Amino acid sequence: MSKRVHLLLLFAIFIFSVNGQSVDNKLFNKKYIKSVVTKVTDWQLQNPKHHPRDWTNGAFYAGVFAAWETTRSKDIYQAMMDMGGKEQWSPHKRWYHADDIAICQTYIDLYRREKKQEMIQPTIDTLNILMSNPYPTTGKHDVIKWWWCDALFMAPPTLVKLGVTTGNTDYLEHNDQYFKECYDLLYNKEEHLFARDLNYVIKPDGSGRREENGERIFWSRGNGWVMGGLVRILKELPADYPQRTFYENLFKEMAARIVSLQQEDGLWRASLLDPDSYPGGEVSGSGFFCYALAWGVNNKLLDKKTYLPAVKDAWVGLTRCVNDEGRVGWVQPIGGDPRRNFNEESWEVYGTGAFLLAASEVIKLKK
């Protein structure tokens, strides 16, 4: 190689490196984050999917409220008010199912501004039934009220938000009980991850479902649900709440494990312990992880030196999954386990919600 060609090659590498760094820096500019949040929210509102009170939209509207907090857009706020009013501020169909009260998180957030009792009364009525009645279990895998780890995003923030808003500690105490039942049932204290449900817990004799590489099955989005739910609990609980330490310790323990499983593109794979079998970053799980880790850094629960690089890599990876229209792709479809059936064209409302929640914390990062 001639000296001139060598110098030109070095110059090209330098320019590529500088431009790449410039692009990445732009992604953390507040103006850019607000613009992508607006674009993503608008696209999803214009392309609705599922019943508005379904769990999928419970996650999406949690992100929409975060998008409003980020942008203060009157249009975004009005979209939430229109949805709640049209649905008469009601939970979904089942009083006993965590999925069907996920949408109530947004109702409570809006009530805190509007102060209209009809916005939370149906939630109060439903939770009173939940707390006073046994769960209608089949006696198989659904042996407790919150028998699948996703439930820890759907229900606990609703109970905690309502308890803090009304001053009724019964909601907080019932949340502690139900949450710890799920923790005892599904949390693996060696891996520091949650199994999706009892179908994925390895039995004492070593039998049970495993990945192709022999590892236990820990679903990215399932653990993302848990991490996102923990953030939404910790944002609400008073500093002196007796059980706060339990949630903080669990959050930090899981965060340390999650950050060790991040892949080179900044995202996480659908199956956390067998990433090679699941090509392509999965945006819904990755979005919730980015949200949780960024919140932990912003609130000094996580060490900035250790976790900030992971947050930055995750955000860069997430933004690359948004197309020019504002559609968030690479979202695994609805299911209760890791899947391979998704690509850049795959979108779901909960993936959008996870992205918006992540953005709402990334924008708060200190330079």
C-alpha cells in the first residue's frame, strides 16, 4: 500500500468516525428527542390497534402520557382525554385480571390534573372488587392473582398510583402482597430474572423448558415489563414507605443482570440467555430496559459510570428502529414467550409505548 493510499484510508476512517459520533450526538439533542416523540406518537394515534382498554393500549397510553410530559403537546393531551371520555374512564372487561386495569394508570395520571371524580371512580370500584374477592384460578399455572411476570407492569402501578392519589394505603398494602406472591413464584434468585410463568420454571428434578443452548428461558419483554413496572412503582412510593427498600433492591439487582445481557447493537434479544438463536434486537423489551436504566441513572439509583453507556447504546439502537413515518419496528408480536417472527416491518402499540417511555427518560440525561 502506497503512503498516499494509506493516508487517504486513515482520513476516510477518521471522517466516518467523526460523522458517526456527530449522528449519535444528535440523537441526544432535546429538540431531536421531542421531534421523534411527536412523530412516533402521531403515527401510532393515527394507526390504532386493539380495543382502547386492552393491555396493549395500557402500555401505549402510559407512553403517550410520557410523550405529553416530554413535549407538552396539547394535541397529545387531548387525544388521551378523548380516549378516556369515550371509554367512560372504565377498566376493561375483567375485574380479576391485571391486564384489564393497565389502562387505569393513564386515567389516574389525567385525574391528577383534571380532578374529576368520574375519571377514577370506575377504577376504584374495580379494585375494591379485586381486593375483596379470591382469584378464580384453574389451579394449574394461575395459582395466584398475578401469576405471569407481565402483570407486574399492568397492575402494580395502578394500585400504587391510586393509593398515593387517594391517600388510601390499602391499595399499597395489597400491591405489596400480590407483587411478592409473584416474586416468590417466578423470580430466579440465581439469574436475577423472572420466568414468564410457571410453565417456564425449571422443576426441582431439572426438567422443564429450555432454550436450544440449554439455558433457562427468560423472555426479554417479560423482564422488560417487570423493570418498567418497578420504575412506575418507585416513582410513586414515598421515600419512607416501609416496603420501598424491597422494590429498590429488586430494581438494582435486575438492572445489574440486564446490563450484562445487552448486545453490541445496544438492544436485547427476545430470549435473554440465548441471544444467538434470536437474530435482531427486540424493541419492546429493549425499550422498557432503556426506560428503566435511564430512570435509574437520572434518579441516582444506578451508578452513572456503569449504566450510562448502556443507556446511550440502547437509545441509539432504538432510534434506528423508527422509520421515516414514525412507525416503530422490530417489535415481537403478542405472545407469552420469545419468538423469531418479527422484523423491521413488525409493529405493535406496546412497542411504541416502550419507546416513548424510554425517550421520556433519555431526554432528562445530563450531558
